[in-house]
Amino acid sequence: MSIRTRRGLSVILALLLTTVLAACSGSSSTSAAGGGACTPSDLPTINLAAYSTARGVYGALIPAFQSMWKDSHNGQQVKFLESYDGSTTQSQNVINGFPADIVALSLAPDVNAIKDAGLITHDWTTGPDAGGADAGMVSSSVVAFDVRPGNPLGITDYSDLAKPGVKVLTPDPAQSGGARWNLVSAYGAAMRGYTGNTKGDEAGADSLLQGIIGNVTAFDKSAHASVQNFEAGVGDVAITYENEILTAQAAGLPDQAVYPLSSVLIQNPVAIVDKNVDAHCVRPIAEAFVQYLHSKAAKDIYTKVGFLRPVDLAAAQKGGPGMPAIKDLWTVDQLGGWDALTQKLFSDTGVATQAIANQG
């Protein structure tokens, strides 16, 4: 089954929830169908669709924003309806009618898919809600390996994940943005001359990716589900976000992080869904919330729940308290950009797609 087919199947149940949320959001204000004026509700509602790993941080960010808004708007309360799932699943849900006013997703292509569908009509990377130099990115992380206490298999780099008998967990790239970050990071590390591969050796990078995918025990629907599966005792190693491991450690769990020598800088975008905020008459609040996510106060909250690295590449590479330096940290743009990587790895004929199909 292709990535495209699995992605389509994953949204069916979500569409049922979409109907319910559409009814809820429609009752919160007088909408502006056709671009006319609308009347804001006294109790406005913001629908947020986010990728699964972000649940913990938005659980802290939303109350902080609600309190700030209430204090500065004569006691007005803002209600949030939150939905969490794999990033790519969420993107498809919104395209198929999920009434999100704001999307907080794992990677830029999932936001751009919503834009391509005509639901986002502004440039979310440069608009007034883009956070200036942040270019629409509100948090960042790196790819790390979640291993068993003491690292009994001695895992140090991506090449170890392709060794015979190693049981690997990574999410399904048809549903999860985290999965695509993981596989792009492995492929890019090989192409950049790490993992024992010669720099620029595309065949070697393909072989590494095929080996890792061949060892995957379970393709969960999201990065968070994958880590939960690992913590339940499945597999030898989970490829995941650094912040997932740090969050688990803060909760007293025995997750242990191993950092590959080369990793992609994960950058997580947030954007307003123009068609929906205007229909729901909540644009000023939605814009204020996204702008808040770029503020220092919000960055401090991100840091407290494991999103330690700044969005800036050089600063993120240096590391700091609680986050080691990464020898070779790079962005997708340095590997040709998302369009090229998607075609190479995740299209119907892509290396990852074919490897997953071959695994059965």
C-alpha cells in the first residue's frame, strides 16, 4: 500500500470529528460567508489542529495565552478546541474539512499542502504572524535515538540501526511528520559523508535507508505513539524528536538519548488558516495567539517541556544546558529542499515508500 493510499485511509475517522467541530465553531460567531462583515462571539472559540508531540507544550501555552488575553480584553474568555494527531494526518484532515483556525504541524510541507488547497491565502513564512526571522517556525529539535537503559546494543549512529536483528521503531511517513524528519535525517547524514558512507554516494544512502526501514518493528501513526510503544517494551530503539526523550526523562522514565553525529534541524511551523478564521470571525484572536507563540514568554514555555534548541541553525548546533552540541547539524534546504526530498524518498516511487512496501 502506497504512502498516498495509507494517508487517505487515515483521515476517514477524523472526518467524523470534523462534522462535530464544524457545528461547534459555527455556533460561536456570525460567520462572514462570501467575505462580508461578521460579528465576533462574546465567547470566541479557536480550533487548533496540532501534531501529536506538541500536546504537552500547548497544554501550557494555551492557558497562558487565555490569561493574557482575558487581562487585556476586559475579562473576555477564549475557548480552545484542540486536536492532536500525526502532522500529515492533521494536514489532510484540514484539507478535507476539519475546521482548524490554526495549524501547529511538524514540518513545512504539511502547512504548504493546506495552502495549496486554497485554505491558507497569505504567505505564512513572511506575514505579520510569522515571527520575523523565525519565518513561521515556533520551535525546533533534532533527531535522536531513544535506547534502553545503558544502551545495551551500543547504538551510536544510523548505521547501527541497519544492522541485522536491531528492532527499530519510527512512525509511518504517510501520517507522521516526525517519521519524515527521521528518514530525511538518516538519508542526509549518509549523503553528507557520515554513517560510514562516502559523501555524495546516493546508492549508499539509499541502501542505509532500506536497511533501517527493513528493521522497523512497527510504523505507528505518530511520533508520540511510537515513543509510547517503545516505553511499553517494544523494540530496541526508537528514532524520535529530542524533546520526546527529554520529556520522558523529566517524568522519571528510563529513556536514554543517543545523538547521531549528523542530524537535520527539525523546525516546526504554525500558521493561521485564513478561510476558517474568517468564516469563524476569530482572526484577531488567532493572529494574536500565533504572534504570542513567537514571543519570549512562549519560548520559555517551549524550553520547559524539552524544546531546548533555538530555531537558528548555528545556535542550535552549539547546544547548551541539557542539549549536547551536534557535530554536523543541517537544514533540509542544504539537502535540496523538501520538494526534492519528498520526490526522492516519499513519492510513490520513492526510496522510503518502496522500502516500506517491500517490508510488507
